[in-house]
Amino acid sequence: MVGSVSLYDSGIIDVNYGSASLRLFSARDSLWADWIRNNKIKDSVFWSIDEKKTTSWTWKSLLHLRPLARRFIRCNVGSGIKASFWFDWWTPFGPLIDFLGDSEPAQTGIPLKGSVANACSMTGWRLRPARSPQAELLHFHLTTLHLPASSIVDDSYFWRIEDIDLEAFSTKKTWEAIRHRQQPLSWASQVWYKGAIPRHTFMMWIVFLNMIPTRTRLASWGMQIDTTCCICGIHSETRDHLFLHCEFSEDLWVEATRRLGYRSFVFHTWEAFSAWLDIKDSTSTQTVRRLVSQTVIYTIWTERNNRYHNNVITPVHVLFKKLDRQVRDAILAKRHQRKFNHLMQSWLRFI
Ligand SMILES: [Zn+2]
């Protein structure tokens, strides 16, 4: 019960500062918010102000709790003039400074204090070519948005708790969300393991989170597109269909599981796939299973994009050859690590 908790309990104080944070962004008729904007924030970005350089205790406390407020405050981009390109949460990927990393402002050419409006013109986005899978995903997402430069609507901010958008700040709901802290994700160790190929792991992470921009997901963001699978052209392109059930993907899994020493099989659900990555059996080690699975997922997504964007179709047996080469190269590169030193033998057993 909220009422049974002392006012000095940090949770309650945090929640009230959360309310203050949202008012800073959204309130139009708040003297306090205006004063803070004009005297404290000035031309800086609220999220990147150095709290050590401030002397006011209240202001310092508010700044200190920014990571907490950041979990909940979302931005609806209108004209993009107010929205911070790097720090506001305006794409499905979270604040871009976290998603793309600290080195990206220099690489993309958008300054740290830049707004979303700074990143585009009336004709398109001004970003430099993508150099990482994350940047590629962002570029792809941006093509699905209306150009802010052509909008006259103000950017707006709102509070989101567990996928529910609230019109006004709610102390009770926020407190509940903070109190029940999320358990660590049970599948984290299936994605992040020692010796993994970073670009494959990143892709797997996005796929496990079900954040990969499949056509059904893009449609759920409001994009008017055909949601049919880019590969088979028959079923809806959901994550589970594309990566597990599409005939093309099933062929890859059949070959991959056979090479791992199993009687070939496919996965009926994502949960079954996740459970298989986690089991310990005598047929294959978890490391080789994770390495191969991540390479399969990466291969499927790359092939899907090649078909969608470039109209290039590669047959399954050719893709499996490439996949095989990538697995061998990864094992060779890591052969001095304990978990990798017998993997080549295991991968070549059923060639
Ligand atoms: Zn399909």
C-alpha cells in the first residue's frame, strides 16, 4: 500500500520528481516549469546537464533522478523543433544516444544538442550513411515517419508505463511500476554469451525483444503497408513466422539442426526455440547451438532485406554454405577459448 510507506521512502520522492520532470516538458501554464526552462535549462538539453555543476539542492535532486524519469517520458514528434534528437525517447529504440552509442553524434553529423528538426529538411533526413546494424535499423525506421520539417504541430510529451500511454502523470501507477522492478530477462544468457559474434548477437537481441521491424510491426506503428511475408508472399510477416515458420526458414533450420547432430526438426513456437537454446544435452554444446542459431537468424534477416530492398533472391543451399563458412570462421577465430576448442570437430561431424 502506498499509504503505508514513509514519505521519506525514496520511491515516493522519486515518483514526485517524476511528475516534475514531465511538467518540465509538457506544461504550458506552469510558472515553475517556465522559470526552470528559462533559468536552469536555457539552451542546454535537460537530459545532458552536468548535475555536479549545479549548486541548488532541489535542482540537483531533480537532475539526479533523470534516469528514472527517462524510463517513462516519451516524445511524440511533430515539427521536431523541441525534441532532442539524441536524448528524447522518440523512436521505438529508446534515446538514440544509448541505442547508437557516444561516438555516433560525430559520425552522423547531428550535434549533441541537435533537435529532431536539425536532422531533416523538407526533402529528407540528413544523416550520413549507416555504419552499424543499429544505425541501419534507425535509418529504416526514419523512412517510415512523416518528415517533421513538413509538420506545423508542436512536439508533445507523455508518460508511458508498461506500454500504456497516460494522458496525465499518475503517482500511483508510476509507484507500482517502480516498486515491482522487472525481473532479469530469462533469455538474456541465450543471447549474450562469451565469444559471440557482436552483429549476430545484436540482431538476436532485437529479435528476442520482438522489436525487429517486420512488416506487421511496421503496420502496428501506423505505416500503410502490405503485411505479407517478403519471402513466401503467403503468410503475415510476424517475427515467429519469418524466423521459424516460413518455408525458407524451416529449410535452414532443418539443415542447421541436422549439422548439429539432431534428427532434423523445426520449432513450433518461439518459447520452444528459446527452451532449446537453454537445455544441456550430449548432442551439441550450448555454445555451438547459440553460435549457429544466431547465424541462422542473421542469415534469414539479411536474405529478407535483400529480397525486400534489392529484389535479389539467394537459394537456401547457397545461403547455408555462407552460413557454414561464417560458423567455421567464428570457431577458428575463437579456437583458443576453452568453450570453442572442440567446436570445429562437432560442427564438421555431420557434413
Ligand atoms: Zn513467409
